Amino acid sequence: VYCRQFHDNDAVKLQIDVSAEYPDAAQADAHTFKIQVTSPDGQVHEANASHEVLIEDPQLWWPNGMGAQALYQLEVQMLKDGALVDSWSRKIGLRTMELIRHKDVFGESFFHQVNRTAVFAKGADYIPEDCLFTRMTPRRTRKLLEDMVLANMNTVRVWGGAAYPADWFFDICDELGLLVWQDFMFACAIYELSDDFETNIAAELTDNIRRLRHHPSLALWCGNNEMEWQVDGKVWQYTPRQFGDYIRMYEYLFPKIVQAQDPQTPYWPASPSSGGSFDYPNDPDRGDVHFWEVWHSNKPFTEYRKHYFRYVSEFGFQSFPDLKTIETFTLPEDRNIFSHVMDKHQRNNGANGKIMQYMSQYFLYPHSFETVIYASQLLQAEAIRYGVEHWRRHHGRCMGAVYWQLNDCWPVASWASIDYEGRWKALHYYAKRFFAPILVSCEEQGLLNQGNNINQEPFDMETSARLCVTNETGESITGEVCWQLRDNQAKILEEGSTLITAAPASAIWLDTLDFPDCDPVRHYLSFAFKMNGTVVSEGTALFYPPKYFALEDPELEIEVLDQAIRVRSKAYARSVQIVSTEGDVLLSDNYFDMNNEEKLVTVLRGTTENLTVRSVYDIGRS
């Protein structure tokens, strides 16, 4: 069964294409089909003789954060002499799904459009949840995908180097409103196209397309992961025939199969790509981009701000998993990041040292294994925040930030924001804030951003900031942007506010704030966006790396209430972490900044037994 949708004004026509195999072809005419579509409120729609169903005033399916995820039940029954022979039943969502590419002043746009509404893709890349597939269950998958929604994500890219997800993965994405960028399972290699191989892969694509094409969450079919980019860059030794076979596979055979089996879902030849034919496949101004200058090429976080990609489908930074996860595969004597066991749980060659090299640029030297874990997670979170906030400030030019990666398939140091045991790293809490529908962010100018050498005396350094409010609620919003220049005790030295109105799907920049007399060792900027007096989004910015900032002891205190925790600080506290030493606790917020204040966070799940609290102040102190 293939259900095609045709949207016109306030109605949707469903064209139900049915194919069947009969034990006796001569009896085909003796079979009839009964087709029903049941709406979420129980209303039943019958198909006419042409297998068409007209639904007026439809309840549309929307991505997370843009509306509800209305699902209709489509059932097709095969009858012979009035008796049921076979049936097919699936849930479908009524929506249009397009990939919009048009020329503009920046090059060529690239974004998902659902129900004629542009979507800024906010999400992460998904790999299998376990290296032993029998341990993957619907319950485990649901928890992982629900954690994406808790972090304000709307998009999941299924990476082409693993396996096609089970049906339940897509069922859950349908329910939660997660758009699925689905790679075909071809990645990081070069293939020779024989007749047998063509038959094999055609069957693979056809089977999976037919299995998954009814899902409203399915946003895009993608030919492969990084193969156009790598073949073009001569990463692999290939013959001229293999070079030609790449084009035949991903730009002729694959789109032909998709067009035959699922013509209403967009096809994209590779990730990254500018559209195919080895035409600058990682073009920053067209198509999607994989950006690894930060991490693999050792560039600083600030490198992200030099690029204004149209859609970033892969970029990442590593950290160590939660200490409790590390304890599942280590003995006490193994708990040193350069131990044999820790190195064997790091599949990116030399990356434990890379984490420490980046850490030397940002934090003081941690004096305990546990503090190394905490600092590494902050490093990862700060790196990805730099990129995402920058691209969201340029909403319209950039329309997607999907980081590598969401999850792990074993307990390991990696780019994941949720570790193998399902524990949130700092990055996932950061993502909840930097993917929020309404975001206030800061483009500060300081030592990191200007690339100054602290040992070069004297040197000029600009201390300034531009605040920006990004609105992806679908409605105009009005509120107040407030800022304060503070000292390390959080005492306010200067302050100001501006009333702004932000249209739907927009980013509003405020005027530059100059602080020529700021002491970057002791002064920092705090900022917030308020609507009706309530803080909707907030943050802080330093002009020096945290390792140079004169942090005072915030004397953090926590008080456990009924399903909530109150945190108090007596000075500026950066990246406050609350953790349970006895079990796991998931909070409404964590790894947050505080300005000599108190903050109330909600317990979403887990235990509040034996809580501990720390901040960046504790890094480098015995």
C-alpha cells in the first residue's frame, strides 16, 4: 500500500495505491478492497471506487515545537466473497514535506519545509543504541527520542554507516514530531557496481522505502554518508570505473528507485553535498555541510563563527561519559584517562590527549579523575554551543544545526551528548537551552575571539558584546532584553535594557555594547530575555577564557524540596553541576550559570539521594 497526499486549501486528498499478489492470477477480479481512514477524533472516512479519500479540515502533523502530531489510522482490507483475506494498517500524518533549494544572495538555500512552513532543523545524528542489536528495544529507543524532545530538538539524522532503524523508531518519531533525515546504508567507502550488486542494493532500497514511506516523520532520503566528499577528495584509491559507478549509483539508480517507490519524499545524493556531480560537495553556501575543523583539525571553538553554512548536518566535539558509566568498564586503578582501559574505550586515535590539549586552552588543570570528566563535558558543551548559537543568530541564511552525535553504541569516550547508559552529558543540558524556541545569545569580543597572545605585551583587546534574540515559535514575540556588566562577586557595575519585537522565524540583533574599561579578569556580562517579567532565556559571557578569570568561591548550597531542588550561590558560579552519587537524577536544568542568587530546578526523573554540587570554580582546586 502506498498513500500519496495532495493538499489543496483546507482539504487533503489521499490516493491509495494498492498492489497485491494472488495465488491464482485468474482470481484477481474476485478480490475487492475496503479502505478506511480514521481521524484522531474517531471520524471514519471511506475511500471511493478510485481508492481516493477526501479529508476536509484536516488535522495536520507538525514537527516538534511547531504544532501537534495528529495521526490518522489507514486500514486496507483485502476481501474475497466478503471474507477477509489480508489487511494492512498503519498510522499516517497529513502534511506536506519539501526540501527547499532556491538561489539567494548567499548562494542557494537548503531547508526542510513542512506544511509550507520553513523549519530550522535542530537535532543530532543517531547511531544504533547498542552494538548488539538484540539489546535494542522500543522502550530504550523511546527514552532516547523523548530525551531529544526534552532538549527542544526537532530533527534526527540516521547515519548511513550503521543499519536501518526498526519500525518502532519511526513510530516514535511520528508521535514525538522528530523529522528523520534517513541516510541509505552506504558510508565512507567506494563501490564497484556489478549486475549482482545492483540487484542487491535495488532490493535493499525498495524494501526499506516501502517499509518506511508512510511515516510523516520521514523528511528526506539521502544516498550516502561522506562518499561524494571523500571520493572527490581522493580519500580512497579508486579506479576510473569506480569513480563513474559512484555517479551511476547515487545520481541515477538511487533517485530512480526513490522516484518509483516514494516520489513525495525528497532525495539528496550524499551528505555532505551541494547537489551532486562532485560539484564542491562541502560548499558552505549550498546544500549541507560536515564541519570538522574544530576537533579533527584542532581549530579553536571560535572557528565556528567564521562560517555561515546553509545546513550543518555533522559537526562535533568529544568528552568522557558519566563517571558511573566509566565505572561499568574500569577498576579503580584504571581511572586515569591515559590508562590502557581508557585508551581502549576511545576509538578516535589520540583523542584523550586531544581533549586535554583543548582543555589547556580553556580550563585550569583538573586535579582529580572525576574533575577531568566534568571539565571534558563542559568543554564539549561550550564547543557545540559556540556553533549552534552562531548559526541560530543567522537564521534564514543557516537553517539547520544537527550535531554529531546523539548517542553511543557502547560505553566510550565520544562525541555523544547522551552516553551508552542513557545519562545526559553537559552537552544535552546545554542543547536544551541553545535549541529552545526563544533564545537570547551573545556574540562577545574578547581574548578567545580575537586570537590574542596573552604573552604578547602589550596587546589591544576589544571588550564588547552584541546580543541577539532568535524566535522560532511561529508567532511574533515582544519582550525585554536585559544585560548587566558584573564583577566576580556578581555585583552589577553597569546595566541596561531594550524592548524588542521579534517576528516569527527571525533573529533580532541589538546594538553593540562596548566596555572599554572592563577588567576581563574580574568582569563578565550577564543577559536575559524576559516576557511579561518572566525570564525566557538567559546566559553569561566572559571576555577571557575561564582559566584566566578570577572566580570567587560561590559557596554553593542545595536544598531538596518536593520534586525540586533549590540552589544558592554567593558569587558568580559558572556551569553549576548537580549530581547524585547514589543513582541518577535528571533535572529541568543543569550545568547552568548563577549570579549571586538562588535557582529552583525540577526533578524530572531519578533520585535526589546524596546530591553534590560543583562549578568551574572547583576545576584546578584540590
